[in-house]
Amino acid sequence: MHLGPLVSKSARWTSCAAVMLLVATIFNYDIEQQLGPWIAPLFGVAIWLMFVASFFIDIIRQIKNKDKEGLSRHGFVLVDCIVILIAVFFPYREVQIFRDFNGKLEKRLEVIKLIEENKLPRPYKHDHLIAHLPKDLEYLSEGGGDVIISDKNYGQADTRMLDRQSLHVQFYLFRGFLGHYSAFEYAADDRPPFQASEAKQLRQMAKNWYFIAM
């Protein structure tokens, strides 16, 4: 019984799984934003399991059937190994953070101007630190379009009279269920965010801008 076609079909399936893994790796940040912090990791694990299973099944079949010609002709194993290296070592999250920052910077500066002019609605009477973005700008802050506003009076009950020289504004990138989040923070005084001492990750992206993960 000739199993060459079966081996080739198995190799093609492995390559399809490799492509899915590569796409999931490159767009991991976007997938996380769409599916949420609980479902996205499960999705990633499922893709990895599918790829690993198909990869080893393909290897075993090729060894068992000594399909050396097919292995040499298609180079599937080499391609799959390259995909694994990319998926493990490629700094996709860093790339996506910089892409989000640079791609939306101008629009976020427009929001800063609206805040300085007190033109953003603050829908929560109990918390004047929160302002809501207009519908067409909600994409600038994940999790509903809210931004967090503070100044040197941070922590006081009423911050409607903002001090522009010490204005800080947070735009969410990710909001978890347990209080964890990551955000870009505008700092008019170019000082680190007020929560810097508690941050898991803190990086200055540009003058007056920080990335913070809590």
C-alpha cells in the first residue's frame, strides 16, 4: 500500500496549522482585545496543541513510511521549525504596542485637547476621574471608551477643575477582570504615572507619554 499521498496530506495539514499559529502569534494582541483575557489564552493553547499534534503525527508518519523524498521536496519540517522559532522568540507584543501607540497618537492628542477644554462628558457622578470618549473615538481606549483623568490633586473627590500643567490621562490597552490593566498615559509634566511604584512594566514611549502595565 502506497502511503505517499497520505503523508503529503498530513504535511499540508501541518503547514496549515503552522500558518494559523503564525497568524495567531502576530495578531495575538488584537485577538486578546477581541476575545478578552479569559478566552484568548484558551484560543492560543488550542492553536498550539493543534500545531504540535499535527507536527509530530507528520514526523512519525514520514519516518514510518520513509518518505524522504517528500520531506526533501516540500521542506515542511524546516518551515514548521521556523514557525516555532518565530512564535516563541518574535517580540510580537512589543511590536503591537508600538504600532498602537504610533498609529493612534494624533487622535489621542485630540482627546487631550478636548479634556483640557473640558469638552468630554463625565458620566459617573461618583467619580470625576473618569471621562467617556465620543462614539467615533471609543477605539482609542479599550473596555468601553473610558479614560482616566488626574492631576496633582489625584485622589481628591472632585477633579473637575484640572491643573493642565500636571494633567495625566490614561488610555486603556487592556483591562482584566482582577484589576490588571495596561495603558498609555499622557503626562503633561512628563513625570512617570502616579502608580509607577506599583507597575509591573513601565516604559517611556515618547516625551509626555508612558506605557504602564499593572
